Amino acid sequence: MRLLSWFRPHGRAAATRSSIVTEDRRFRLIGGRRYVRGSPYLLPKDDAEIHRLDFQHYMLRYALRSNYLAPIGQPRDILDVGTGTGRWAIEMALAFPAANVVGVDLVTPAADAEAEKRAGLDIRPENYTFVTANILERLPFPGMSFDFVHQRLLVGAIPAVRWPDDIAEMVRVTRPGGWVELVEAAPPPGGGPALQALSTWLVQACEKRGLDAVVGPRIGEMLQAAGLQNVRYQEADLPIGRYGDRLGTLTETNLISFYTSIRGLVLMYELTTGEQFAAALAEARREIAQGRWIWPYFVAFGQRPTA
């Protein structure tokens, strides 16, 4: 039996209706933004964040020239952990039409836009499905179910002490010979006083929620510690600002949007005032225009041993 058939919902409309009933109970408002209750996740779960995540996806695909770097060949089953909007998983389903692609997250991705439906553009391919799940509470899949397991930018979701558990769970559901790939980021180093202040508040907000904002450079070591072989690791320093041409402009837009998204938590933890945060954000734009700063991203992948 193919993996996808285990989890395909009985009609997309029915699944959407059932999720609406419990939607409001699962969230709380912080600084006017919607957050998942009982989760350490650093970022909101609302329409503005959906747009940012999709924008970030396109930025990373442009920067890396691919949606993945592991030598995965022609996988039969693909898992995207923390799928967010589902954009990465959907594109993988389109790129590998013979594969089953499953995205998991705490919150169901937003339904397709009505305009896209009227235009006949169904962005949910038949070989893609979504499953509500939390990797910190064990994934609802048997061991050795997937040929490729992907996780991207969960630095704001995985508690610092739970990273070994997170990777072990990904390895558990990976078939022998299959690949696990992680993509993470760290706060931009350097910068002027405003950029440094924003990075400091980010790190402090992460610490308040038990998160490690600078775990990115260690993801290769963690894959090795989990017993994976043929581990490869690389850093991609994305330019911030117009000096970096198109990529730099994309990175700047995403960075400013990201810092805007954490404002509510920064103020809730009283790390600064609203006025100081707004002033730092405005000054950061000027620092970006005058400097040559980078935002480091990290990619690591490894293969589960066959014996």
C-alpha cells in the first residue's frame, strides 16, 4: 500500500470545515498577531506570516538554485517536516509526480485562494497531502516510510534541548539509503547598532521560549551524531540590500518582514519598547542601504546507513 493512501482526506472541503470549528481555540493574540497556543514557535500563524513564508521560499529557491541539495535520485515517498504553507512540498510533488509527498505541521495550510480555484489552478497536486502532526510528539508514520525527509527553518520551533530528538525522529522514518536534509539560518552578524539591536532582541526572545537562535552552524554535526553517513554541510551567505542585486533585495525584504513578525514577542517579554523597536527597524533600513551585510543560511544532509 502506498503511503499517501493512508492519509488522504475524504474530500478537501470536509477537512477544511472541521478545522474551522476548532481554529480559534488553538490560537492566542500577541501584539495583534495570531500565535499557536502551547507552542514555543517564535513566529505568528496568520495571513501576513503566510505571505512572508511563501516569499522566503522563493528567496531560498533562488539563492540555492534548487529546492533541495541532497542527491535524492527519484524518491518514492517524501516528507516535509514543518511544512508551513506547504509551498515546498507542493513544488516537490510537481517535480516528482510519481512520488507521494506528505507535509506535516501543527496548523493546516490555508485553503487555495478562491480566485485560483475559479481559474482552474489547483495548487494541491494529487500526489501531495497534509497531515496534522508535531515532530516533538512522534510522527504518525511507521519507521522507514520515506526516501527523503526535509526540514527547513524550524530554529524558531524546536526547543534547544529537543534537537537530538527531532533529528532522531526524522531518521526513524527514513528508509535505509534515504536522505535527511536540514536548512537553517542564524541572526545576521555585524551590522550597525540598529541591526545589532534587532539581532539581540531576536536571540533574547528565542531564549525566553527555550529556543537556540544560533543552532544553524551545528546542523551538520548533529546529523553525524544521529548516525547518518555521507553528511555534507555548506553555508550560504545571502547578501542583504541592493548591493546584492536581486537576491540582496529579496533578502532585505524578508529580513525586515521577519523582524516585524517578532515584534509582538519582543514587546511581550519587555525586551524593549514599541518606540525603540520601531526606531531600530527604520534605522536598520538605512544601515542596510549603506553597508554590505549578509544573512547566513546553512544546509546539511546525510544518508541513513543501509546496514
